[in-house]
Amino acid sequence: MKYFKYIALLLLVAVTMGSCDKKDVSYMAEPVDELAKAYIQIGYYEPVTAGAANYMYYIDINGVEYGNDGATFLATFNTVPSGGTNRYYAVDAGNVNIKLHRRVKVGETPEGEPIYEYPVVYDQNVTVQAGKRYCLYVHDLNKAPIPIEMTPAPEFGKALDTDSLCRVHFVNLLYEADGTPYTGKVQYGVQNLDTKEYEPVGEPIGFGESTSWFTVKIRKTVYNSSGSQRREVCLFAVDNAGKVTGKLPYTLSNGNQGEFTDYWTWYIGRAYRQIAAGNCGSKSIRCTLYQFVIE
């Protein structure tokens, strides 16, 4: 038995030494001329219900197809490339053609397995500039995507003791009750930590627009921690004269009318992008804030 143990040990050493041979490591990548390229994400924010019938299964960007082997690739109220908010597709600056494919069941195999086709349901063009980063927001299958520039979050100095800041960038893709883009402007609001009143932050924006980055104070409650705090937020409605008329009215899931408020736990030093989307008059496609962590 002792000899078998030694033989096994020698074999293990031989395999280990063999695995240490020098290997050339290669990566499937191509160099990019950053001066000639633009960088894009595709966001799908059409105000429709979530579900397989409304998801996108393949996308084409300038004739290059992206997908997930027939599985869902781009869900409603979401963005690709997925897996990281700072990932982009590099494209030539200028005109960009975007095609989106949904999935349609066309039959079954003799074994009862579904047979699908993936027709193009969206085919639009948009112009992008070299050296810039965009999210191309698709909100209507009959209209070109809205290019929102993804500007970098601003840097700021260190704060003292337990008070510090996070950064927020807000995008408005809300629809009216009749299914058309929101005609007024929307103002982001954050509750004052001391007075508990909601106060405007950033600037009022119309449909398809975004605010500049704004900062929000985070007062952490655990001293020896990275620091976070729940912050109450709202959306204000702004009329054509630029006057805040109150919190944004919208339909609740039970069909009643409400005023839009929400809350988020934000962390010191983080940067967040929030998109307001959905239909203000629908209880099934509700007005909602969607958040992505940028840094």
C-alpha cells in the first residue's frame, strides 16, 4: 500500500510540472480608434407590460447581431450590454442603425417542442458623435431612439465626519395617461433631512431629456462603515410656465390616484442614474423609477 501511495504522489508531481509549461495567452479583442468611435448602450423603455411577448431576443447594430442563443437578451425597462453599467458597444461615429427582434412561436416539433421565429419589430437610425458615450433609449417602436449622452459623474472632495455626498443623474421617459409622451416637465425632489419637506434638486426636464449630475447629502448612522442612508424622493409636476404644481399624479396598482414618492438607500461616494418611465395613467405599466449604479 505504501508503494502505491508513492507512485500516486509521483504522478501528481508530474502532472503539476506538466501544467506549468509556458503558454501563450490570447484574447478575442480588437484595437479601437477612440477618436473615430462612439460608444453606445441600447435601452428599451417602451411603456408595455413585462413578459416574454414584449422582450427582445436579438439586436442588430449596423448589421452586427447580438443575442443570447435564443434566450431573452433585452427585457423591458432595461439596458444592454448587461452585466455592468459602464459597458458599451463601440461603433463608427455618424449614423447608427438599430434593429430589435422579438420572438414569435410559429409551431411545434413532433416531440411538442416550440418552434420560434425572431422577426424584426424595430428598425431605426440615430446619429452619434465620436468620442462620446450614449444610451440610445427606445421608447416607441415607430420612432428613432433618443440619444442621451452618458457624461461622467463629477468628482468631489472628501467630506468631514459622518456627512458626505452621492451623485445622481435623472432621465425622463414618462408617458401620459393617453399613451403619449409626457407633455409637461418633471422635477426631481429629495426630502430635506431636517424639515422633512421635499425640495427640488437638479433642473426640470421634458420627455427624452436628462438633468445634469446633482449631489445629495448622505448622513450615515454607523460611524465605522462605508456609509449609507435611506433617502425619500419624489417627482414634481411642472407646468409650461415652469411652475411646480405639486407632486406628479399617477395611477396606483389598485387603480386609485396617488402622488409619486419613492425611496432609495444611497451610499456615500456612489453615482446613480435613475430613469422615470411607464405610463402615469396605467395601473399595470406604472410610473416607476429605475436605478443603475454607475460608480
